[in-house]
Amino acid sequence: MSQLFLTATDATQSSGLSGMIVPIIYLAIIGLVFYFIILRPQKKEQKKMDAMISALEIGDSVLTTSGFYGVVIDVMDEVVIVEFGSNKNCRIPMKKTAIVEVEKPGTAEESESK
């Protein structure tokens, strides 16, 4: 009778182990889907923004997060000085992260001539 009990407990232990593998696989699949839908595009966008900010030069037209268009006057480590409007006295220092779009001076003329 004790041998029958041992055989029964071995069978339940092995089925418990195989029963744990299926939820682990589901969790792995959900993790991969989460990575490819949310994290990967966010990293791509961050790399694109970093490249845009690092290529920032004096004379570039920029759009800020507040919706103002201006021209870059000076570029420092973390700060840029942007001139807004035609008034030469309206120069505002701001962080580089406040810039959303950068347009090089030559690209505007090329797109208008087409």
C-alpha cells in the first residue's frame, strides 16, 4: 500500500511541474509583446531625439515644446539661446530638451523651390 502511495505522489509532482511551465511561457510571451509594442518604439524615438539635439547648430530654426518658433543663437552643453521673432532683443536661454523640431537653414529653401 505504501508503494501505491509513493507512485501516486510521484505522478502528482510531475504533473505539477508541467503545470507550472505553461504559465511561465505565457508570461514570457506577454513580456515580449510588451517590449515590442511599448519599450522598443520609445527607445527608437529617444535615439532620434538625441541625434537631433546633438546635431543642433547656430542658425537652425527650432520649434519649442511651448509652440514657439525661433532661431538658435548660441549652443552650450545643456542650454541653447534662442531668438524669437524679428526683435533682436528677445533672446531666451532654454534647455536643449525643450526643443521638439529642428530645421536646418538649407532645407527650407530646397523644399520651397520644388
